[in-house]
Amino acid sequence: MKLLSTAAVLAGVCLVVAGCVARESPSSERPTEDFSAPVQTETAGDCGFRLDESAAEKPAVGLPPDEGSVDAESLALTTSAGEITIALDAERAPCTVQSMAFLAGEGYFDGTQCHRITASEGLKVLQCGDPQGTGAGGPGYVIPDELPTDLPAGPALSDGSPSAIYQRGVVAMANAGPETGGSQFFLVYGDSTLPPAYSVFGTIDETGLATLDQIAAAGITPGENGPEDGAPASPVTIETAAVA
């Protein structure tokens, strides 16, 4: 999955994961609350996790619990480039947080590559969460969309539909269209203009933002979308992912 370049986004192209070359991977505000505040325990309720019918294989780790308390407050990523800690927002996206906590607990993200980084004027994200490292992988199941409604408005897309500003520090799920989120997620290191079609589930701490800045400063190995969209020039591996 991947997100699109700003030009592609504003032209109405989809952002991605596998399936829409510009769509689940992020190639793709108005958060009024303080995302860095401690997350209160919430009940995920009936999330309706379902098998991904397009997946070539059965879920590698099974399905997450469909109900129960979401007691994870943070997701700590130890990467080859440094530490990135995400304050999880279970009130905003309980099912997404439940799935991410489940995958981290299963060791799903350990040893995986962050396969994509973008650096255009309107799209600055690092994309991770695909064990294949190609932008096409996922856990074999789909999580429901929990789309943001409080992001600052961005410029209208070419078809007249709205866009939103995903601000620096936000973490959201990549997708290949409605109700297709899996394990891929993107970390925003610079304000990015996207359709409000990506579930926001947390924010990055200051140490993590410094790590992201270093990754971005190392540059990009150009991909099919040009010199501002490709793999990190200095490879980034998630060595471990742990919830607390």
C-alpha cells in the first residue's frame, strides 16, 4: 500500500497499499485534542475484523480479538535509525489500536523494513508495516476504517472532493481504498495534504520525530513515482515493536 505524491493526490489519484499504486502504502487537521496526553482504556467493541479475500495466504498471525479492552497506551518502535514511540489514541481509533497492539504482541513488525519515504512539498511520510517490504504485504485480515473528522481542511481535490492536512507527528493507516486497512502505516514528519481517508491512531514523541528527521535527511532512493518517493536511502528496519 502506498500514498501518492501531492500532485497525484490533488489530481484525484488514489494513495496506497497494493492494488492502487498511489494509495495504501501513504503512494497516501484539525486535531483539536492533545494526542500526546495519556490514552484512557477504552472498549473496542465489535470491530468486525475479517479475512482479506484478496490476500494470497491465510493470516500469518490469526485474527485479533474482536472485542475487549484496549489497554495499550504506546507503541515503541526500536529501529535501526533510532527510537520512535507512538502515543496510541484508543478513544479515536479503538479497533485500529487493538489490531496494532495485537500485531506488535505477535512480533509481526519485528525485523521488517520501512519500505517507503516521500519528500514532496505536500507529502512527507515514512511508510512501514509491510513484512514483504514491497508495499503489497499485509496480515491477511482487514480492519475497519476509523476515519478522522477533525483534521484541518486542505485545498479541494481536482474532482471537488475535500482534502485534509495530516500534521507533523500524526500516525495513520495506509490503505488501498475503503475498508482495506491491514498492517501498513505511515508516520508524518512534515504536514501532508491527503484525502481524509486514512485512520489516525496516534502521534509521535519528540525523540521519534528527531529520528524521522534524520531518516528524511539521509535521502531517498528514487522509485517509480520519481526522486521524491522511494525507499529510504539509508535502509530503516523495525527491529522490535512493543506496546505498553
